Amino acid sequence: MSTAYVIVTSVGAFMAAFSAASIFFRAKWVVQPLADYGVPHAWWNWLGVAKAAGALGLIAGLWLPAIGVAAGIGLVLYFAGAVITVLRAHWPSHVAFPLMYLAPVAASLVLGFAA
């Protein structure tokens, strides 16, 4: 396990956890765009749970690689879905935000497979 893998995975996990907490605490800069994109309010907690589980899975993956891979794939799919949601809502200027969260998770998967 390389130092780069540990750092990138930790950053990805922190970002996913931060994003989950932002939903749970209803940060206006997160929930207002969700409402603007047409994401049903009933889904918000489940979206936060998915991101929190992914963050925990990435950290657990430092010791149990299969869990980290599953969490990484799940988060990549989650944030890819977020990109699609933003594009379907016709807010292309906001695509950078889910991509910013997707990047370290995808890099973690690449580094994990490269090792």
C-alpha cells in the first residue's frame, strides 16, 4: 500500500463524509441546489447515508481492500449519478461540484488497482 493511495483515499473519504454531513445538517448551499435540480426531499437523508457509508467503506478499505473497492465503486456511481442529475436539470455550470467529489474516489480506485 503506497503513501499516495492512503492519502488520496483519506481525502476522498473525508470529502464524501463532509458531503454527507452537509446533507444531514441541511447546509443551504447543498440542499437548495438539490431542490433546484428536482431531487425529492424524501431522498436527501438516503443520499447522505449512501455518502457516509461510502466514506466509511473507503477507510475500512485501507485494511480490507474488497470493502474499499466496493465503497469506491459505489461512490463513483453515486457521483456519476449526481453529474447526470445536474445535467438533466440544465445546470451545466454546476457539473464541477460532483466531479470534484468524484475525482479523489476514482483516483483511489486507480491507485488501489495499480498497487
